Amino acid sequence: MAQNIDLNECGGEDCAPTAITCVHVVEGTANSVVPLPPEEGGGAVLDYICDECWDRCCRRDSDVEDDLRQVCPHCLRRIVKPYVSEVHAIMERLGCHLNDFRAFQTIQGGLRHGLPLCCISFFVLIWSKMATVPEGKVEAEITGHYRQLLDTARDLRTLERGYVRCPACLLEKLGQRGNGATSRRALEVF
């Protein structure tokens, strides 16, 4: 059975499948763009909306639909290129697949908040994987020690909440004041 697919006219490709964006991205007034996660089992990220529309979607504001537009993916890719080129370059350097929605959002958020690239890389490549290891594994023990270091830094008011620093930046922030044995044990792996 043939699947009915909406097609949009494209500047250079005749007709193409539909991608979703918002009026702010189309008009070039967006501060940044957020990729919409592909549907379950879907492939590439094709849809991007501005960060403000994303926030409205997360709050489930019904009026956000008024600002959404259907465009062809080729045109949308061209429109969002200035917004995503820095994030994609970092993803390629880190060996992340360009369709990795979580890595894109993590890197973009880190850049938006002015986090150092070493800490963003540490979070994407190591911490996000280590933090989900089941208890009883060596990695879980090491992650626990690293969490203790982070808590120590927060208690000393040298580290803000919600931000996982890489080992080098954490030691710099702690000024080598953490528990020596715990610090060495947690940082040996990293």
C-alpha cells in the first residue's frame, strides 16, 4: 500500500518531504534552534524550531502550533546551518553521530551557558555514560567518588549546581582541597 506523504516545493529539488520549523527560524529572528527528536525508530533529525518555541512546546502551550511551518528539509537544512554549524563541528570532533539528539542538545546547552569545551566533552563522552552504570560495577563506584568530589566543591561554594566539570577543571576549582584518596581514586580513571 502506498504511503501518503506530504510534499513541499523546494528551491532546487522540485518536491521533497515535509520538515517542521517555526516562523522565527524561517524569518531568521531566532536566537538559537533546537532539533526536535525524531519519532520512535525514526532516522535523521529533520525538524528544528527556535528555543523559545521549544520552551512553549515543553509547557504544552497550544498556541505554539500557530507559529509552526512546513518546509522542505533541504531548505530547512540551509536555513539552520548558521545555527548548528558550531555544534555539528564539535559533534564531529567528539565522534558523535550528527543525528544524536541528546549530544546535540547537551553541546548546544553547554555553549549557550558558556561552559568550557573540555567540560562539555567530558559530559558527552564520559559522564553521561558513567552516570547510568548499574550499582555494583567498578564504574558505578568511581562515579560515586566523583559525585562526592562534586558535592565537596559545591559545599565549598566553588561549584554551581547542575554543572559537571571535567576532572582538570574540578581540581582547579577545588584548589586541591578535596579528600586526597577519594580525589585520586575518582580521577585515576578519567
